[in-house]
Amino acid sequence: MHRYKFILYRPLQFLPVVFGVSLITFILVRLIPGDPARVLLGARSTPAAIANIRAQYGLDEPLWLQYFYFLKNLANGEMGKSILYKIDVLKLIATRIEPTITLILCSVVLSILIAIPLAAIAARNRGRIPDHAVRLISTMGIGFPPFWLALMLIILFSVKLGILPVSGYGENFGDKLAHLILPCLTIALSLSSVLTRSLRASMVIELQSDLATAARARGMPESIVFWQHVLPNSLVPAVNLLAVNIGWLIGGTVVVETVFAIPGMGQLLVRAIFSRDYMVVQGVAMVFACGTVLVNFVADILTVTIDPRVKL
């Protein structure tokens, strides 16, 4: 159990990261041109009305004092009140977090289901046509922008074939599943390309390792060697790569949710930026940052569990 002692002190190391994200987000969001009060009230707003809104939300205070209040609210488990939606930011995020989490989890699972078979085919046929085909497909997948890929999938499956919905999230489980197919596929095709290349490289090394050679010498079938020795040892780099790419995955959900009109946190973030809703932007950014930190923490635990040789 001493291998897991990092669980006790690792959360303390994440505090500076969360603090840094809060500071950078606070500064950057206030560099966006435009006044939130003027955006909310419109072009015909009076100076008195603008001043009233700014005073109501503390926007007339010095920046250092606004940041102090923001940290104070965070310490109390609050994130302020949305200027646009007129409700607490946490309550607003709670209504949008389920579609985003579902989209991310389904995309990750689909990426793994795509990456492992392709990487196995490429590694076991190294230097031959299947290997070159998989490497070409994965390179193309990395090069396609998510928004372009989303539009191409919409044109093919929704416009041309008419078998999948274009946008929205649905009401019941079956409807939600149908609406998530294209968004999940958009993210998974890009993410699986990265995972496939990493898994292939690891599998090629493990197929030539002394452990695999010894297993073959004992008469163990090649399929057993692969599934019991090669694949488990190849997963460690892939798990860490997936954790590192969680920031890209979150950015991908922002784009995908906007394209497919999914009422998640990504779409909420985009609307908050355009409406200069500072509190919502800060709140969503903090949730994304905490989610990224949590995923990396879980990845560390999985790494130690999969490979006992690793010590953190």
C-alpha cells in the first residue's frame, strides 16, 4: 500500500494549480472588450441604469477587490450570480453538467474501443499493409479539426442519409443516445487517432520484450501472450496520454456542443463569453479545471494499479 501514499499529499499539490487557473481566468475574462452591463441592457441603456447594474454585481469595485470577493465566494462554496440568467452560477452549472459529463465519458469509451483494435492490428502487422493503413488513418484523424469533422458527419448521416438527428439532446434515454452518436463520434475519431499511435508504439515494444519472448518459449499461444502480457503493459502510456489530453477533450466538447446545440457546459461557456457574463465564465472554467485535475489524479492511481513498478 506504500505505493499509494501519494494519494494523501497529491491533492495539496493541486491547490496552486486551481488558484492559478482562477487568477488567469479572472484576468483574461476582464480583457474581453465590452461592458457586461451595457451588453445586458442593450444599446439604448442609460448611464444611470448601467451604473446601477455595475454596482449590483460589484463591477464598479477595483479589480483586486473583485478577485478577493471571488476567492471568498469559492471558499464558501459559491461562485456568484449570473448577470444574464439571474440565478446562482452553481445552480446554473448543475443544470448543464450532465450532458457534458455524458458526452465526455461516452467519447472516451468510444475512443478506447476504436484505438485498441486498430493499435493491435498495426502492432501485430508491423511494417505491412495493415500497419501502414492504420498509421495513415490515425494521421488523418489528428489533422481533421473537430468542427469540420462535425459538419461532415452532419452532412453525411443527417442531411444525406437522414438516420441521425442534427442537434439537441433529447428527452428520454433512447432519444439522448441517438443525439449523442454524432457528437461522440466527432470527438472519438480525433482522440482515438492519438491513442492509436501511442498504443501501437507501446505494443510494438512489448511484443519484442523479454516477458513476451519467455511466454512464447513456454508454449503460450500468441493471443494469450498479447492479451495477458502485451496489452496490460501497453496501457500505462495510453492512460497518461489520455489524462494529458483531457484539456484538449474539454476544448473539443466546447466546439462540439456549440455545433450540435447540446445544452451542456461548453455551450454555456460560449454564450457567457459573448454576453460578458463574468461569473459564469469563471465558474465554468473552475469546474473544467477541477475536472482536469481530478482526471489526472485518477490517471495516476490507474497507472500505479496497472504497473506495480511505477512509484509516484
